[in-house]
Amino acid sequence: MSKLKDKIWLYISNTDLKTEKEQLLDEGKNISCLLKDFEELSKLNLDSDVSFQEKVKALYEKTSRLPEVENSKYLEPSDLESIRSNRHEGPRKMDACFDDSMLYDKFLGAWLGRCSGCLLGKPIEGWDTKKLWGYLKDQGEFPLRNYIRSDVDKSLIEKYAVNVDSGYGFINNVDCMPVDDDTNYTVIGLSILKQYGRNFSSDDVASFWLGYLPLYSTCTAERVAYRNIASLIDPPASAIYMNPYREWIGAQIRADFFGYIALGNPELAAEYAWRDASISHVKNGIYGEMWVAAMLATAGVESDIKKIINTGLSEVPKGSRLYEAVSDVIQWYDHGISYDEAVALIHKRWDEHNQHHWCHTISNAQIVAVGLLWGNRDFEKSICMAVQPCFDTDCNGATVGSILGMILGSEKLPKKWISPLNDKLLTSIAGKNTVRISDMAKETLELYKNT
């Protein structure tokens, strides 16, 4: 086993095996024949047992041979043709007749909204509701309505064990949008379209990652896919091989640019998202990215939140868990329950202390839908309602902020949320370590018009 400390992040751990077991159960697989294997491996120590990785690989080989589920309640294909054959009706495309200034305003609004929503959730990613809500209440800041600060009474910092690392996103410590994977992938989407054009493939996405995205800037499913691709395992197999995170939120956070560039064309946006997601995700992991991309393509021409959500859903299989879960949120809203009641229902369904639940596509998609519906086109309310329930806070804030920014346009976004960004975004992408948000919007406009 390598003694390089950082490389430990690249190995399969006992935590990964726990996630894999839950993932298999989510998919409805019968794992009774493998329970002994899982139990025996759970007793081994990654650092001390040099054969652990080989034993893990052997277990993964067994899981890969498990039969497909028969007579399942859900129908969840991963190939585009089957996904499309199991959708509800569109609209697949709608008129998007805007002059350049209006388009730029929408694109800039989406970029700014994504950055501000991400920044709101960034410093408290990984916090549970007890910690976040207590921290806010003790400051008189609950419900959430402002960027989160760390320059508070020292007793609160100690009480809630707050990491006050100056680079981590507390509003009192930043003068721009700091590096974050949620915004990295939006810039990557732009770069892929710029480099490969609208006919880009999943292989092109993989090649771009290897050339421009540092390995240690990836997480969970993206990290596994990167490792697989570098080991000559091409898409779509790169999404499956030893990847316990294949339905986690990683693809959903990569959706946004594909919605921007396909403004007014949700079907095309979903197809772009599918090409991207397929290198690292399957089933609902793919659907999450398709749903968000289609919503953003719709939000440029439609302001009715429910129509936007439903148009996004029309691009994913109607027999999927994601479709069912987001539809449940719409029903809650239609039945008139309160925001707090909706959040409580999500917490009843998903355990925020279970990493698989905390970072899953579906749990966070439900929170995105809640933020959009109960926020009711109010930018501040929407991003705060997406972050306050916890789970993957920066991801959900970014997605909701992006959609509201696209609906409202930059001119209607509150200065309180936009000014702290100072039109600057930091990334870990080679050649784009510091970019102007307004330049990203200008490039989006040019690509939209000319590709």
C-alpha cells in the first residue's frame, strides 16, 4: 500500500463499500448471497491490510454479475434511446425570441445566480440541521436570509465547532466566488462546447477532464470515473466500474451550462446533459443532470415554476425514482402544506447523517424543487429555502440560484447577493484559474449564437 497520504483518497474504503451496499439495495438487487462478503470486508482496515483493494475488486466483480431486477416498480434505463421512449410528452422545444441584450442579461443572471447560491451554501456544506439552525438562531438569523458569517462571538464558534478557515466561503472572508466544484463544472461545460462544438461526445468530456481538470478537484463519482478513464476504461463503463456513487449528485451539479446553451430547447439540453453524465453516473444520477439542464433551458422562456419543473421531468423516465420523488414535492405544494412541513417530510424520508442519503441525487432534487416552489420566484427566498434544509447545501443553492437567475435576468437580482462576488470567479481548471463572471456570460452568448 502506498505511503503517500493524499493517495488514500483514491482507494476504495470501507465507507465506499457501505455506500455500494446501499446503492445495490436502492436498485432493488438481491444481495443476500453477498452479505457475508460485505461483512468480512467491513472488519478489515484499509491502511493495515495490503490485500484489501484486491478483495474489494473481487467483491465488485460479484456485484457486477448480479441479475437485473425483474418486475420492479421502477423502469430506469441509462441509454438515451430508452430514456426517451419512457418520457411523458414535452414540450420538447419552445420559441426563444430575444435580442442580444436580453439574452446576455439572462445568461449573466444565471451565472451570477449560480455563484451566489453556491457561495451561500459553501461554508456550511456538511453541517446538519441541528448545527446550522442552532448557529443561525443563536445569532437571530433564522430563518436563513443572509450570507453566513464566521466573525461572530467566539463562544458560538466554539459551541458549534465552526471551521473558520478564511478560504472556505464565509462572506466576511471572501471578495469573489472561491473555487468550488459546482462552479468548476459550469466553466467546464462552456469550455467543452467551445472546444468540441455542439456535437461533443462523452469521450470528449472525458478527454477534457484528463487535460484540464486536476484529479484532486474531483469528488465521489467524478473521482472514480476519472480514475477509471485514466486506467483505459472508457465511457459508459467508466460510470459503473467500482463506482458506489453512480447515483449521487455529482452529475446534477454539472448540468447548468448545457441548459444555458440550449435555451428554449429542453430536449437538446437534456441530451447534452446525458452525454456528460454518462461518463460517471447511471440511472437517476443521469436523470438529475437531464432534469436540471432541461429546467434551465425552459427557464429562459418560461417563468411559471411548476411548468419549468414539469418540463424538466418530461425529459426523464416517468417510471423512475427521481420522477416519483419530485412529483411528490409538487403534490405537497399543491396540497398547501408549509415549507417547514415539506422540509420535515424530506428529512423523514432521507437521513441527513447517512452519507448516501446526504449526497444522493434524489434527496437533493427534492430540496431543489422545494426551494423553487416555495420560493415562488423570489431570488432570496428561493436560494435560502434550498440551503436551509442542509444536505448538499452549496449544490442546491447553486442550482436554484441558476434557475432563478435565468428567469429574472441579472438586472433584477438583488445587489445584496450579487455585489460580494465582484464579478470574479476562481476555478481549478487549467488556463481558467481566474475569470470574470461577465466574460463567462459573454462567451455563453457568443456560443449560443454561433455554434
